[in-house]
Amino acid sequence: MQKIDREALVRRHNPVVRGFDKFSSLTVGNGNYAFTVDATGLQTFPEIYENGGVALGHLANWGWHTSPNPMGYEVKEFQKTYYNTFNGRSIGFPYMPREETSEEYKWLRMNPHRLHLGAVKLLLTLPSGEPAIPENLQEIEQTLDLWTGVISSSFSLSGETATVLTCCHPEEDILAIRVKSNLLMSGQLKLALRFPYGSAAFGGSGAVWDRFEAHRTEIMESTERSVRFRRTLDQDSYTVTAGWSQGALESDASDPHLFSLRSEIDEVEFVIRYSKEALTATLPDFEDVLSLSKNHWPRFWARGAAVELAGSQDARAHELERRIVLSQYLTAVQSSGFLPPQETGLTMNSWAGKFHLEMHWWHSVHFALWNRPELLENSLGWYREILPKAQELALSQGYEGARWPKCVTEEGVNAPCFIEPFLIWQQPHPIYFAELLYSVGKDRKTLERYSDIVFQSAEFMASFAEWDKIGKRYVLGPPLAPAQELFDHAVTMNPTFELAYWAFGLSVAIQWRERLGLARVEKWDHVLEHLSPLPVTDGLYVAAETVLDTFSGRTGIDDHPTMLAPLGILPGLKTDSETMRRTLHEIMRVWEWRDTWGWDYPMMAMTAARLGEGHLAVDLLLIDRTKNTYLPNGHNFQTPRLPIYLPGNGGLLTAVAMMAGGWLECPDTAAPGFPQDGTWTVRCEGINKML
């Protein structure tokens, strides 16, 4: 078969913008740092993109802000609420009921939060001297070239054309800009830097612009062509170093955090480095960064896997291919760094910029499947960094091993919440990640590198399961909150997905000990052998053993239909395929779709694919539901409050990789998860099989 023309595949899906659209902001970034722009190629009119749009964020994985804490609030001092386990043991959790709040709770929930590093924008004026407004800009034309990672923007103002090139260093937190226009010489166009105070607001860019007195911007060094700022916000600080090709930097008497570049010729280049600490390395020039970007992205596309759907009879193929290509770019710039990503990546804040570890699977599994395992490994090492805290958490509750937190910052400590401390489905994730990486390389070094987090995860899982003396079985919970976050954590027991994931995680951990020549752990074997069966009612898998009337009583047919996950996300341990098929079709018939989330559709598609129902799998990937909307910039829209949702993008890539490249022990056919009747033409290269 002829090789895929990857450049043509990628570039035919370049986003093109011809106006100010709050859902069409575009981003450059490198996984640890990202800068999102409006139609001018910079952050000139951010107000258009707030209030339900894709905000113009400027975030880095190291960039956090902590509000003043005069009361000295600490998570470890937060009042615990105690719950009894299945066998009556009392365990404390930092719990606050949903309907209650306190100043202590609010501060701990919202701190630290990710920080907007500062706007890089154009100051545009009319010949009269009045500030230009978006309606004054004409002939807007903007393209993100996915093949090179460069945003090219042009517009006209007062009859003069302006062009802007925007790109990012592929390894460092460096932004590079070139602006060309006669408007520079007339003074109607200036490049500007503006720095904000921090904000933890949900859905915002991480910035407050009108609190001049709450932070400091100090010039530490300056020359005719460079400046180094020290930014200080309460106890936090960072450095901004900028260099330019020509012109003079000016401060603003009305705003101590605004600086503009005045030019006397029609072209200026501007390069800016953001760092936690002051760096002595020489700042590269614009051409250096542009060249690095133009070299990096073709390698990214060429070395990873590719899926092409051109030639398919189904009219939806082009749209699915668009989503696939854009999702690869977005997850690379937003989610491939040294920390697990937040659900809105490095574009805007959601839950104070914190990341949800149960979502790490959806953000990152696809990297290994698309033959970019190193991008998964970038964040997997963080589990080892917080391993002592995870072990401390487990020990404090009377468990062995490591209990991974849920909604956290890089420190890895759960803030108090009404649901988060009770979730458990993030516990086997590191085992899944490690096993997937091993399946790609079959390398003993992988076993040695991740054995500690695999074994400590399994140790907790075996310890968490409690022995039911009457039933002669192990049970999960209470207390626990399942992935379908609807049920009372104080009484929920044996949720279907978590039972299957426990069986998967323990079985893999046992295999890892055997591969390393280590003795089996008797407790792990005993728990695996005697783990409760997946709960079934009337021939259907239900939400949990404590929710046996999921379908008959319609008590939980919304949120995530995770009873499908054991044969879809997971390879089917403890699962009967025909029971799962009936469950899938019942969900299609009765589920409340308005309450689903972006990753639910690819989750369901994976179940359909494993059951040999390729048409249904494709239909689910493309189902017409609000939360399965993919915006012009490729982001998965959920609600005006959450306009982007990267777990949806990552889930799509995981499902497509599985459907196109297969899974372990799948049918020996091309694209086994797609329809096999000739309606789809699926060409793929380099896909690694799913577990």
C-alpha cells in the first residue's frame, strides 16, 4: 500500500480564521508552555474570547499563584469527616458537603492556581488617536500551519496591511513574533507586554487586569534591545526576558504593568522567554525559534502514527479526519509536559488549573498508541515524585502501598472536596500506563523504571479490597465514589468499572513480578481470585452492586455510562461479551445524553468496536450531541462554562487508534474496529495495539 502523504494529510486540516470568533482562538506551545491568540496573532482583544469562549491564556506548567493566606490554612489541618468501611473500620477524609462552604474550604480548593504569564498584544489606534476596536480591522486572514506550528495572521487597518507570525520554541518557554506593517512607523501599531494579577476563576485565562497595586513588575536589567523583568505576586515570582530587533521600549504612566515597543521602521521581531528563575542563557533570535519550530513539527508528524480516511464512502470521513489531526496537535501542545494536564490544558483554567488524575488516562494513553510513547512518559515520572505523599495518604487511612490523589497541583495533595477524596479509579492508571509502555517496547528497562509505582499501586489496591466473610469474596467500598459520580460515597459498593479495573491492575502487577523474576504476592493472588463478580441485573451490567436498579428503576442513567468500560477501555477481564452487548444497546436506547461528557462517546465506541459493531463505533464517535462538538480550532466543546475539554480529544485519539490499529487478540483484519463492508477506507501507519 502506498505510504500516507503526511504533510498533505496534516495541512488539509489547517485551521483558517477570517474574523473574531470566540471559538476559533489558536494556540502555539510545546506541552509545558502555551500561548493562545486572537485573530491578530497575539492577545490584542481578549475580552471577545471570555464569557463562554476559548480564552486567551498564557500558561506554563511551572506557573502557579497562591493568594495570601493570613489565616494559615493547611490541608493537613482541615477537619476530617469519618466513614465506616465495609467491615466497620473508621477512615477520615477532608470532606465538605456540596451545599456548604467556608473560607478555609474555598481558599484550600482554589490555591494554588495557574497563572496567566502576561499578555503579548498589539496596541492599535486610528489616525485620530482613538483606540481601534475589532470592527475597525478588515481583511482578516489567519492560518495555523499544523505542519510547522506557526500561526500566520494578516489584517488591514486604515487601509494599511499588517502581518504577524507567531511561533513557540519546541523545548523552552519562549515565544517568537514578527510584525510587519507601515502602521509601525506611523505609531498606529505597537507591540506591547501587559502583566496581570492571578485569578482562580473557573473558565478564565488566569488573569485579573485591574489590580495594579497587588503585584509588581520590576525592570532588573535593560539595554537598547533587551529587558529583564522580575514579576512578583504575593509569595510567587518569575522572570520575563525580552529581546527585539529594533525600536525602543516605553513604559505607561497609567499602568505600571504595561510596556510597549515603538518602532521607526516597518518590521520588528520580538522574542520573549518566561522562566521561574532568572536564566543566563542567551536569548535566541526570531529566526532561530522559527527554524526550530519548522524542524520540530514535521518530525512530530513523521515519527508518530498516522490515520487517513480519504476515499471513504461515508460523508463524515473528512470531519472525523479533521478531528483526529487537530486533536494530535492540541494534545501535543497542551498535554504532553512533565505534569498531568488540567482538563483545559494550558489554554485556560478550569478547576483552578489543577489536574484530575482520573482524567490522566484520557489525556495521555493515546500518545503510546500513536507511537509517541515518550510523551506519555513525560508525565508518568511525576508519580514517582509524589510517591512518598501517596504512601503517606494510604498509611494515614490504614492502607498499604500508595493511594494516588485526585484533583491536585504538582505537589500531589488533595484539597478538601465533596467528592474528590473518595474516587478510586485513578489508582490502577499508573499500572495501565506502564503496561502499555511495556507492550510497545517489551523492554526490561521499562519494567525496572516503573516497577515501584506499579507495585505500590497494586499494594494499595489489594489492601483497599475488604474481605466479606459471609460471601467469601472481596468487595470494594464503601466509602467510595465511582467514576459515574452520582451515588452516595458513604454506601456505594462494588461499582462495575472499578471492579474490572481492580482485576486488570492486579493481574498486570502479578505479571510484572514474574517478568522481573520476583516471587508472587499471596495477597494479590487471593484478592484477584476472590474479587466480587461484576454486578448484573436482568442480563445487563449495572452501575454498582448498590445500584442494581440502574435500568429498571432508572436511578442512574446519566453521567458516564462506565458499566461499558470493562470491555472497551479494558480488555474484558471478568466480562461476558453478550451481556456487554445487551448493556450497550440498552444504554443507546435509554441514556440521558445531555448529562454525558466528551470522553463518554469514545469510551462507548471502544466497547462497540470490541464487540464487532464497527458502524455503531463510528456513529458514536460522530454522534450529534452538544458535548461531542469539535470547534473550528479542534477543541471538544462541553458547555459555555467549559468550552474546551481535552479528555474528549484524547479519548477520540485512543478510540481511533484502537479501531484502526487494533487491540491485543483482536480479529486479524485491517482496521478491525471500523465497518468491514467497504464503506470506510482506513489507511494507518505506525499504530501500536491497545491492551
